[in-house]
Amino acid sequence: MALAESNFEEIKKRVFDAYKNEEPVLYEFREFAKRLKNDIKRIKPYSVNAVSFVSSDGGDNRLYFNPATVELVRVVDSLGNQCALDAIASNSKASELNTRVDTTSPLLVQPLLKLCQDLNTDVVGLSYLLKGLGEPGKSTGAVRIYRDIVEWAVLYDLMKYREWGSDTIIVREGMLRTKSFKRDIFPEIDRLIRKAYEDHKKKNITVSLVGVAKQSAVLSRLAVALELEETFHKKYPCYVQVPKDIEEKCYNFDRTWLNTLETSQPYEEGRHLYQSMGKLFLVKFGDRPFDPVWPVDIAEWQVSEADKIIGQLTKDAQPGFPIPDFPMCVQKAHDLAKVNGLEVDILQDILFDGITQNLTPTEKEKVLRIKLLGQNLTNIRYRNA
């Protein structure tokens, strides 16, 4: 029975009654929004060299020729440098990823090699979640984890091994926290990045690290309350740091996502186990009341410099296009990392050559016939329209 044919008034009444249980939550979040409004700070833009890096979206880099599937893992920075490139078959095993840090292997991924060498581990040792690679129902998620790990390896490479001639801000698309690494591995990455920051400081160069996301659980949960209280309705760029108690209310999962070295409690062995190195801020880079608000993570060790760092980020974000008031360096990296239709067709042909390289000419002709005649002509018509 269609909804329109049901007792619509009864449904409406039940929804309203159910909402009454949620109403106190809205009031609580409005109080949070009022607190944030009282702490809003004006942003003063600063000029700085801003660099970002982005991996191409997984769906845009998946090559099919049934039954074969290959996923590209490609990370490009906003300067046009290809930082990492890899291709993972759908039936690859987790142990095969260790060839990416074998210096004699043609499949070597340089940033991953540097990270694993400095951590004294192999690729599989970085994450429990990689073990799902090649298993039905888990492989796609494992490739996503591997892509995230490669992005962090590139971030580490930019922080530690890249020489910067002036103050620079490195922008990660996404927060400065991750569930991809083991809880005892991430603190080591944090320690090495902090040391790299200090090494740059000794040369009188500040290399700042921030994470910028297009969405977050905190912003989603607070969105209605922020609008009702007009928290960011200012005619100038502004920001606010999100207190920990408010952030905790917006999450429903493990505290390791919130805790950093400074806030985590050591275990019996004296080790800190956590998966975050950032403090959360909500930032409006635009100078109009209704401009978008973005979640921004600033590295824990640079929170005292938040005014300057967010000012530097604002200078890069205000000319943002096509997404207004979003860091331009991230958008540049996206454009450079994107694999377009023609490139995908070329890569599909490469996959076809790989599949048919050991076939007889007659068999190759049969597969070619399937390739050309088995295409979805409707999709081609609209793709080329």
C-alpha cells in the first residue's frame, strides 16, 4: 500500500510524538552553538606557500574487464607532482603489498618505502585492515584503507623529506586522524612528523600541517543549532575551536579518534595509543554571513599558532573555485589527480592488452569482439554527449 493511501495523519502524529524524545537534544546543541558563538574569532589573512595532495577517487580509477578488476592508487600534489602510483588487482593478497617497499621490485612505491623504513615495519604491519584484501566482501574496503595509508605516506614524505625554501602550509584533504593504522603505529608516525617539524624550525622555516574536510560528524550534528543561533553570521572570516566535550557529544565511537598524545592516557607499558594528531576548529573563510563553514584540524603541536595558520589557509581559500571559500590548493590537486574519460579508455586498453598477451591471435580476436560489441552503447552515447 502506498504511503499516500495510508492514514497520513496517524503517521504524522507518530513522527511528531517520536520527535518529542529528540527535542532536548536540539536544545542541548543550541546551548553548544551559543558557547561557540561567544568564542568566535576574526581571521586576519596571511600570505604563505600552500601545498596539498589528493588521491584520485576510487570509483574514478577502477578498471574493469570482467572478470578482472584493477584499482589505481594515485596521489598528486597541487604543484603537479605525481607523488605515488600503484595498481591493485581485485584478487591481490595482503602479503603482496610488501613488494611495494622492496627496493628491488618494479612495483616500489617510494613514499611508502620511506614510511615503512622509518617505522621499521612492512606494509601489512601498518594495519590489521589490510588483511581483508582479496577476501570477498572485504577487498574493496581494504583497498580504501591502502589508499589512505599511501596518502599518509605522502604527507610524511612532504613533511620530512621535502626541502622547503620558505614558510609552507601542507593541507591534507580530510582530518588529521585515521582508523587505517594500528593504534601503536600511529603514535610513531605522529612522533616522526613532530620531529620533522622541529627540524624545519631549526632552519627558520615553519612547515604547518592542517587537515580540511568537506564534512564531519561534528559539523553535521551542529549544523541546525549553528544556523538557529547565527553562530557564524558575520561579515568577515571567522573561526572557533571546538571544545572537547562538544566534540565528544557528536561522536558515537572510539575515543582514539579524539585523543592525541597530549590527551591520551598511557597504558601499563607506558605507551600512548591513539589515532589523532589534530584539534578541531570550525572555520568560515568567506566574508559573508551565509558562506560555508568547514571543519579544520590543526596539528596539536601548533594549536597556539591557530590564528596565523587559519589566516594562511584563508588566503588560499578565498579565491577557491569551483567550490567557493574552500582551499584552492586542494582543488588544484583534485583537478590534477582526476583521471578523465579519455585517460580511462586508454587505461582500459592497457588492461585489455594485459589480459590478452598470452592468448592466441584467434582467442584475442574473440575477446576483442566481446570488448567492442559488448559495450553499453547507451552509456557511450550519453558520456560523449
